Amino acid sequence: MRLPGLERWRALPVTRRRQILTPVLLAIGLVFPFVTSNAGNVDAAANAFTYVLLALGLNIVVGFAGLLDLGYAAFFAIGAYGYGIAASGHLKLEWSNLWVPLEWAGQVSRLVVPGQPDTVQFHFAFWPMLAVTAIVCAVFGALFGAPTLRLRGDYLAIVTLGFGEIVPVVARNWEALTNGAQGLGGIRTPKLFGFDFGFSPYPYYFLGLGLVAAAVWISIRLQESRLGRAWMAIREDELAAGAMGVNPVHYKLMAFAMGAAVGGLGGTFYVAKLTTATPDMFTFPVSVMVLVMVVLGGLGSIRGVVMAALFVAFLQSVILQDLTEYVHALGRLVGSETLQRVELITSLELIFGLILVLMMIFRREGLWPAVRRVAALTREQQDAAPARGGAVRLSWAPAARAGGPNRPLLEIQGLRKHFGGVAAAQDITLTIQAGELVSVIGPNGSGKTTLFNLITGLVPADAGSIRLNGNEIGGLPPHEIVTRGVARTFQNIRLFNNLSVTENLLVGEHARLEAGVLGAIFRPPHVRREERRAVEDALEVVELFGNRLAPRLEHPVSGLSYANRRRTEIARALMTRPTLLLLDEPTAGMNPAETLELMDLLRALPGLGITVILIEHKLDVVMDVSDRVVVLDHGVKIAEGAPAHVRSDDRVIEAYMGRRRRVPA
Amino acid sequence: MSAFDVVLQQIVNGLALGMMYALLALGFTMVYGIIELINFSHFSVFMTGTFVGLVVLNLMGVTAGGRSLTGLPLIGTLAVLFVVTMAVTGVLGVLIERVCLRSLRNVSGSAPMITTIGVAFILINAMLLTWGPQTQRFPQLLPNWRWALGAAEITFKQVVLFVVGFVLMFALSHLVRRTTLGKSMRATAQDADAARMMGIDVDRVIVLTFFLGSALAGAGSLFFGLYYGFTGYYIGYTTGLRAFTSAVLGGIGSIPGAVVGGLFIGLTQSLGGQLLGVKWTDVIIFSILIVVMVFRPNGLLGARLPQKA
Amino acid sequence: MKATGGVLLDFRDVHTYYGSLHVLKGVSYEIREGEIVSLLGGNASGKSTTMKTILGLVRPTEGTVTFRGQPIHGLRTNEIVKRGIAPVPEGRRVFPRMTILENLEMGRFTRRSEPGWDAELDRVFGLFPLLRERRHQQAGTLSGGEQQMLAIGRALMTRPSLLCMDEPSMGLAPRLVEDVFDIIRAINEQGTTIFVIEQNVNMALSIADRGYVLQMGEVVLAGSAQELVENPLIQKAYLGGA
């Protein structure tokens, strides 16, 4: 579609677009209730805000972190019932002096009934409860998320579905707490400076608008923070995320907690407006509805999810009724009885089902996916002769000690690993000196990658020890080993495919940044400083590759050439500022020219204080760059020494080419 | 009745229920075993089966208010009912696979499962729109004969459930272990690429698995209607949950596991309902599901851990 | 010289990509009736992709694969296999929860309605007496070498025209490797054409009539086994030296 302004609009950077859009949207939002004559519209809009909050909350869990939560309505329920119990006076507990300060503050009352012990009745104010229920929901989010941590996608979803079902059943049956199936009524409406919100939709509209604006702002901040990158890394490739220093347990629980908190806000708001809460409001179809909103809008796309939520809300409240009118009119026109009796609102769930099926088959990324606006390469950039990296220099690298390798950096002793019946590592003993470049070679299946996996903690050893700088690292999880200064690349390249080059690199910096949730949301000066520094670090690392990666920093890595993907992976590993770098077949798939370029870089790394262990198959590369070569075969170290010596070793040749066959009789 | 008699009664009831759950779980587990898909729509196919059965019976002139049948008319009616319903649900399952799932065969992640959720919703609401939200009465074909077991009793309906259920399971077992199709199914479930290399048309095997599994769901749906005497658009949900838990408990992908799991959950439902009250059975069953998935994803008899990440 | 017939399999100018990775770069070779041909290569040479291309598990972007003059490069795996090509896949890929007998039965799937099951079964048991002894044992409980025997036996059940073996020596102890290659030669002497993809150069060339060496997706050497064995370049090409 060629709209005249669209091209210009798309050319603007995202921050500029936001600067323009935000006041415009806010203005529309603020003015709308005064412009529309019908209070019903305002009411519908206020209700729609609940949907938007839920969608934004689930977006954090599913969209950002990739955790499919099919029981999200549970948090909606906990938020709703949380406030409901606190503000409806239904729950009756025995009075104790604990409650005196709260009675003072007007949040509870003492009920005196002659002949019975005194009870306390709750009627907490709305505003503090908003924060309290958010926190309670966050706790439940982590609680429900915890059992799923080791489960893969589908199973995780089922467990969350389970919790999503248990909550309304508990609500239906724990009558003392929730008044069972009848639900809670008479929930206290919010009061602001003496003004009671009552039953008019207008104050709720503005409250909802405020909450949505806050949730959108928080989502955007989270997405563009260290936290958001960690989530997206986990979503794209949890294994690689761990290998770059992201603690998957911590961040998954965070995602559940944050998502639940936003859902809780939605619940509290909804129930304050409705003044009732019943278990039927929080059943599985509600969870599915929220999923529909996120799938329709686009997983991870904030604006998509907001628009889809508004669409679904208006579908329910307005669109379907209007359409039904048209269908009735058509029926009268055509004289069809059935058409005149159609009530489209009852087919709402049918529509949801259709949306899910159609989106999954035809457009899994959603209708309004988070667009990565990428400038096409200029003619010059496309035609540019690839320039090799300039002088290899990294500001943070400790200079190599004079005198070459002189102290052991990595000491492996008696390392053993069996997979089923196969011995992948048999009593491997190896010492790597600081400042060396050691190559590990051997035929297929000799255990080279297993060795890397053992060193980096991806796989636990059956026996043996691995010491880095004298400290035992065997048994530590991968993300901790990264903080000790060990980084790696993978044989099959494990980049975060839907993220850009820069984002991939910044994940590498994760372990050395500090921003947490509050830092991500509020961006105090020290967080902004560390983000700036991280970007500078990324640019510096990118320099090492000449003009290969520089023009493509904002491109999603899935579109890069194979060689550039390899380079990005190496750059990402360098971002962790390793003292030991493990590269698994870094030149695989590269042509001779690209291989030579990379070899230049490899040779320079020890000079920067980075010890390198290389798995390689191109023996000429190995000969050229290595100080030492180690040969593995069937999990056993069969040779070790200077490159030339190893290459002509009979045992090595035999390992690769097979034992000379005995002459048949 | 003494406590023993109460327990005995609940065991009889539980086993009868368990047969139904087992049939439903079997179809579900077969599909999982072959393509590692959690097929939510399976339980909606089950629900649809009851309505198909209603239509078939109405077409045969058997209505909800009518008398029960005996002897040859009963057997004849049952035979037609089962054959036609199972065929229809089988075809429905195949349609779902071809139209919705085949294009997603190579997509990783949860997209296929989400699609089955969508299909489930579509089916549920199609039935809701066609038949309305009220409960539909299912013709009580089976006469209400009872026999005493001590102070407990066993009904004719339950006997029929056991007999037909065992026949179907035996037939399935024979199919899977003795026939070529069954071996193709087992081969495909164990290693799809190797199966192709043996000349097996894996696509066809998948279609047949869906057909068989959905047909079994159809049988299970008739059990529901005949046993309980009613149906509604919502029954796929609770019964489905129980069948799903049965499959997971027994070991997802394992056929004997589905049977064992089904019987276990049936017993849990009736004994648990007796001990703790019916309203908590859902919570109990969901808790079993969660515990199994978190601590023993292989289930009781499951042979292998799911591969897909 | 062994008597060999016409061209059975013709692999011509095949280019294959995995995503943006150019794995096979115009690979060509042919296999004639009655021969043992070996495709050799080290890691990342692309040799396994060749096998997958023949079997239809991977589609070539360019080039053709013809069997007995008929193109097979567009067909599905189960159709290709019906034409008389029997695979012994890398890693054996026996059906772990089926017995040896059931695995062999699966091997005969494409000819299951034809008579001759007993004759083929006897032949296989003749080559591998161990399999007869253990025929009711579950294949998943066999050792690597035993599984290799089973995989070969399974492939022989249809009396194929072409037996394609992908790295039969992988993961096997050296003495077992010798036995396996002895058996391969025996099978060829009984009349089956054999295509062996191997990393173990010496073993492969000890039984092959002709061979091709693949390096980084290209055929860098070709000739009779004798020629290749005597060629000083093979070690260099094979280990990846420039």
C-alpha cells in the first residue's frame, strides 16, 4: 500500500516515532470520553482497558520470554479476588489486636455481635491494594512457574493450564474465603480524595487509561532493557542464553512474576469497576481469550497486542452486536428465518478458535509484529570490497604478559563422560597455559564437542576435575562459568535468530551489567551509563571484523550469510570479556578467503590476553595458528604436541584414515 | 452398607468409568506417540461423537424417551451405532489432521498444539450453536438390569462397558502388534525417518493413526452417552481432562499406559469423590497431572522421554 | 577385473544447501552394477548429505539423481526405496523397541506381499548367525556392533539392487570393523551392488573397486581403489590440507 506519508513515517527512527505518537495517542485517549455522546461507549472502553492489561501481561510471559502460559486467567483471578476479599467484607476472622492500627487507618472495622466473639471485617482502600495484589500475584506467578522450569514447551503449557484450573475451582469451593459460586459482591469502589468512583464509567475510564499507559510504558522499558534481552535470549535459545551468562531459572521466574503482576492489576481494576467477582469469570476460555489477543497481535509486539486486545474487547461489546443487526436486516431482506435469528455474540468462542487456527497456519508472527525496521544496505555498502579487520585491539583486554605462556589457566584431570554405552571422554588430562592457542582435532565422534560441553558446564562429568586458575569449575552451571571468564561458540551456530546483531552482542554483555527490574523500568543514570558502555563495547568488538558486521548491526541475524553468522557468534562470545575462549569449528562453511581473515583474528587473540581453544577440521588452519595441537579419538587423547609433529604422527593418521587393513588370506 | 461394600461399589463404578477414560486416552496417546503432538481437539471430537450418536439413533427411530431394547434389536442397534459413529469421528479426526495440522508438521514449538486448542474451541462452539446450551438426553438403550455383588451391585450398562471396552482394546492391541499397519505405526513412532527408509508411507500412517484414535474417541463418546444418559457441548472438557491425565499418568505415547492410567483415574474419581466430596475431584486430578509432569514426565509405563524441545 | 554392468546410480552435478550453507557444490559420481564404490571424506565434507540426497530425505537445489535411468531426485523416500535401493543409515537406526525379527520384517516391508520371506531370512541369518540366536531380543538392547549387523541384515531383506551404507564403521571397535567389511565384501560377491560412504579410508579402499574423495562439498579425487591407495594426495585431501 503506497500511502504518501507512509514512507517518510517508516524512515523515522523508532524513538522519534514514539515521541510523536505518544502525545497524540494520550490526547485522543483523554479527549475521547468528552467527545463521545454515549456513556455506554466510555463504559465499553473502560472495560476494554482490562483486556489490554491482561494482554500486556501475557505478552511478557509468552511474547518476551517465550513461556506458553495457558492458565493466565489464574492471575486475573488472584488479582480480582485479592482485592475482592480485602474490600468486600465477606471474609470474617476473629478479632485480634493486630488489626488495631488498620482500624485506625480506616481499612478494617470491628464487628461486634452480642453473644459471639468479635470479628474483623475488611474494607481496604483501592489504591494500596492495587500495589498489594500486584505483589501477591507476582509471588504466585513465581510459585506457579517454578515447577515448569525444567519442562519443555508443551508440557510447560499443560502445567500452567493445570494451575489455571485449580484457582477457579478453589474459588468455587472455598466458601469461607470467596463465597463460593455466588462470588463476592459489594466490593468497595475506589475513592480518590473523597471522591467516590461509584458506578459512573468516567473515573474508571481514566483510571484504566492510566493503568494501560503505565503498563505500556513498563513493557517498552522492559523490552529494551537488559531484562528484556535476557528474556528474548531465553525465548530464542535457552541453551545459548545460559552459555552467555543468563541464568534461565532466575529470568523465567521473573517473567512469570512480572506477567502475573500486570494480570493482577487487571483483575483488581476489573473487579473494582464491576464490584463483583465470581469464579466463572476466570475459567479456561478466559485464558484462551488472552492468548488469542497475544497471538492475533503478535507475540512480543507491544502495539500489536494492545490493538488486538482492543479489537477483541470491542468485538465482544460492540462489533458483534452491530454485525448481528446487519445480519438480521439481511435476513429480513432475503426472507430468511435463520438469518433473522442469528446471534453472533454466542459464536464468540468460535471466532477465537478460528483466529487461533488461522493465525498458526498462516501468520504465526501475528498481524502487527514488532517490526524491525532495517535500512537496506546502500549501494556502496553492498558493493564494498570486504575489508579485513583493522588492527586487533580491545580496550579491556589485559595485555599479554611478556615472556609468553607461563602459567596454567585450565587444568583438566582424569575427565570422564559416558552417554549410554558410548564413552565420549575417557580419562582426559590436559593443561592449557595462559596465552596459548591450542587446537583440538580428531575424527567424527571423537569427543571434541563433548570436551567443550564439559568445560562450559553444559554437561556434567562422570568423573574428573576441571580447574580454572586453580579453582574447580566442574559442576557449576554454564551461566556461572561465563562469569569466571570462559566463553564459547557452538558447532551448529546458536544465535538468537530473531534478534539483531547488536542485540545478540548485548546479551553477551549480560553478566557484566547490573540492571534489575527497577533499573530496567526507571533507567536511573547508572543504568543508562552501563547501557551506553555496553553499546560502545559492542561497536568495538564489531570493529575486529572490519566492515563485515558494521553495516548490519540492526539486521536480524537470521538473514545474515553463514560466514557473518559465525562472526557474530564469535563477537558475542568476546563480549563476555573471556580469558578463555572456546571456538567450535569457527571456520566451518567459510570459503578460503573468509577463513584466512578469521585466522588473522584468531592469531591475535592470545596477544590480547585471551587464551583460545579451537576445534577445527581444516588442518591447514590448525597448523598455521596453533601453538599446540591435541588429538582425540573415541574420547581418548592420543597425541599432543607441536602442530608439525602431530600431523606426521602415525597414530593420528590412523585415527583419521583408519588402521591399515591386514592383508586378507 | 458396610465400608467394604461402599468401597467395592466405588471400585466397580471406578473401573467402568476407567474404561471410558482409557478409550479416550488411547486415541490421544496414539497420536502423541506418532507425532509428539498434544492434541486438544481430541476431546472435542469425543464430545462431537455423542451428538453424532444422538443423530444416528434418532435416524434409527430411537429417541430419548423411548424404552430400552434387549436381545437382537439391542445388539443390532448397538452395532450400527458404534460403527457409524466411530466412522464419522474417525473421518473428523482425519480432516483435522489434513486441514489444520499437516502444514505445521515441521514447525517447531507449540504452534501445532495451539492450533488444536483453536480446533477444540471451534468444535465446542459449533455444537453449542447447533444444539444449544442445554443438556441433551441420550436414549437409554440399555435396560436397567442389575446384579448384586454382596451389598454392592453391578449394572448391565457397566457390563456392556467392560465387554465392549475389552473387545476394542483387544482389537487395537492385535492390530498394533500383529498387523502390518500396526507395525508401521510402531516403526513410525520409534523412528519416522528410518520408517521412511523402510518404504513406509509415513504420511499415510499418520492419517490412519488419527482415524483410529478418533474412532476410539467416538466409541468412548457412546460409552458416555449410554452410561450417563445425557450429553452437552461442555462434556469434552471435564472428561477430556481426566483422559488426558490418564494418558500422562500411564506414560504418554504408551498404549498399555493409557489403559492403566485410565483405570487408575476412574478409580481415583469414584473413590476420591466418595472420600473427599465430588467438588474436589477436579483439583485432585489436576494435582496428579501436575505432579506427574513435573516429577515423572515418563509416567508409569512410558518408555521414552519426549524429544522435542 | 570384476565383471561390472551398466550404470545403476548416476549422481550428477548436485548442489545442495542447508539454509545459506552450500553443502554440496556440484558433486558427480556413478555406481555401476556389481561394484563396490566408496565415497570418502572427512568431517564436514558433505558425504552424509549425499546419502540423504539419494534417499530423498534432502532435496537437491540443482542436479539430478537417476537410478536405472529414471530420475529419483524429486521422489519421496518411501518411493525411492521401493525401486530397489536399501539404506543402512548412519547410526544404524534400528527400531529400538522391536525385536530383531520384527526389524527384519520391517526391512522387507516393500516386498511384504511377495513370497520369499523365508529365503531372505535364511540368507540373512546365514550371514549373521548371531541374529538368529537372538531373534526375539529387543533391538535397543543390542550392542553397537550387533545393531550394525541387524541394520545390514534388515537392508538385505528385499534383495536390493543397491545397498547404500552410511559410515558402517562409526562407533565400532576396530576388530568389529574388519568383520563388518568382510561381510560387505561377501554380500557383494553374492551379487549386490554396494555404495559405502566412509570416513575410514583404509578400510573402505580395501574392499572397494572404485572410490571418490569428497572435501568441503566437492569431489577432489576419483579413481580405482588401487589408484587412490597409491595416491599421495589422498592423505592431504582427506585430512583437509590445502
